[in-house]
Amino acid sequence: MSVNKKIVTDLIDNGVEFVTTVPCKQLAGVIDEIDRSDSIYHIPSNKEDEGMGLCAGASMGGKRSAIIMQNTAIGVTINTLVTLIQYYHIPLPMLISYRGELGEPVACQTEMAVHTKALLAQLSIPTYHFHAAADVDELDAILKYCFMSKKPVAILTDASFWKGA
Amino acid sequence: MIRSEVLKSIIPIITDKLVVCNIGLPSQELHLMDDQPSNFYMLGTMGLSSSIGLGLALAQKDKVIAIDGDGSVLTNFGTLPTIANNVADNFILLIIDNGSYGSTGDQPTYAGLRTSLTAVAEACGCENVVECKAEDTATVLQQALDSNQMTIIVCKCESGNITVPVIDMDPVVIKHRFMQEVQARNDG
């Protein structure tokens, strides 16, 4: 099974029916796989805080939701993470491309990469880092933890992970 | 009419509907005038009322009214193309457009100057965009509900505020009772 298929299968197996995305080159394959799924409503958003609002609404409507975005979005969404997702105890898996790590061709991406884990730690957001291809095996447990704890959870997926996938 | 008077005029219509209400004074005014488990009050996160409302409408069957403001829509402009391209006929976005940032001291917004939110919503591809005078809001809202079509209402009203207390309910309580209400309506 491809890693993209595995990710989407885990989302579906954990009852996720509503996914919003803001694209990243590293995430193109998983977004395509989301689009191919009949059991997930895919709603692209124009900005990641908007996407978190959509997910919060869907979650309150009884549908488990998730967001797929780039790590630069952490800079965009801090207020939304704190005053909506965390404040109201809304579970939100965040599948995040971890740009700016080893193998990164675009220098500017390293600027947010060096802040990404520190920001997530400051926000007390449980964070998992997929570096080797086999790390994806933990996704199912991470999703279960997210919905059990009603917290946002960050899954950082770096270039090495996608290269090995 | 100012926003609080508009809200008062539509309470007979929205009292039994699922309502997502904008941060600040709009939520405080609605909470003061007609607190209901079917109201979701935003205590933070300016701009996301329409996004939360759309997500809620897409996820379940019951009708949803998102009450937003011109300043909040300007903050989250990307919401209008998303709404236009993800039609939910159980969704009504009511933008109370008083041309000002009411909760922060009535500073003017661009919507009160040269920018028409009605024209923007239409340009984004939204169908059923209705601009109305404040006095006609209740009638237009009832027509939108009766039409069973997703509708964007831009209610043009005067700037101004009444004195209202802040909401001291815990956010998790607001969410919990709201979700119970949503579930009961969808189970029924």
C-alpha cells in the first residue's frame, strides 16, 4: 500500500469524513488520494485558519475532521489554534508537511522550519515527526489519541519521509 | 437601526435555529437577548463565523444561520469563494454590515466606504446574494429560510452599540450544549 493510501485509509478507519487542505508540493499525492475517496468530503480552503473554522463547524456537526497543510501555516493559525481549537476542546489532526528540513531546495523554507517545533511546544500541541517511511505506522494510534483527548495534534512529515515513502 | 436592533428583530425567527454568532458584541447581544443551547457563541477568533457555520451546515442536515459582520468578513475574505464553491442549501450567512468595527470602537471598515460585500460575494460566485435595509432583515431572512437555498444576506445598518456584559460561560459548556442540540435535531 502506498503511503498516501495508508494515510487516507487510517483517516477513514478513524471515522474522519471531512478534510480541508491548503496544498504543498510534498502533500500533492495525499491530497489526490483524499479526492479519490468517496467517504471523505474534501473542502479546499484559502487559508489555514479558515480551514480550522470549517473543521470546527464540521466537528460540532458530528463529523470528525482533519486539516492538511504546510508548516508555514503554524505561523498563520496560532490565534485560531488557541482561541478556537484548544479553547473549545475540538479534536483536530493536522497532517503537516515539514518544509525546510534536510533535502529542502528552497532556502526561505528553512526560516519557518527552525521555529516549527518550538512554536508547537509553546502551544502544548502534541507533536509527532515522521522522518522514516515506517513512522507512518503510528498514524492510526495518533489519530485515536487525538480524538480521545479532544486536542489538536501535529504530525510533521519531512522530505526524508516522503522520499522514502 | 443598529445591530442590536436588527438582532432583536430577527430573534423570533432564529430562536429555534442553529446559530453561529460572531465574536464580540454580536454574541454578547444575542446571549443577553435570547440565550439558547442552539446558539454557538464565538469567544475568540475573529473572522471564522462563516467558516464554522459552513462546516456545520455541510456536516449535518439542520438549517444553520451564521451571523457575521462586515469587519469579520473582510478579515476572512477567503471564506466567500469557499462558500460559493461548496453549496449547502441549509446554510444562510447573515452579514450585519454596519460599516464599522463595532466591538473595537466603531472604526470604519472598507465595507462602509468603497467596497460592496454584496458585489464581492457575487464576484466570488455566490448565488442568492440579497442586500437589504436593516428594517427588512427579518422578512428577507424568513424568505431565505423558506427558499431552502443557500443565501448570503448583506444587511445594511447603522453603526452603534448598546452596553452588554461579556459572556462568562465556559467555552466547553457552549460547545457541549450546542453539540447536544445539533445531535438531537439530527436524530429526530
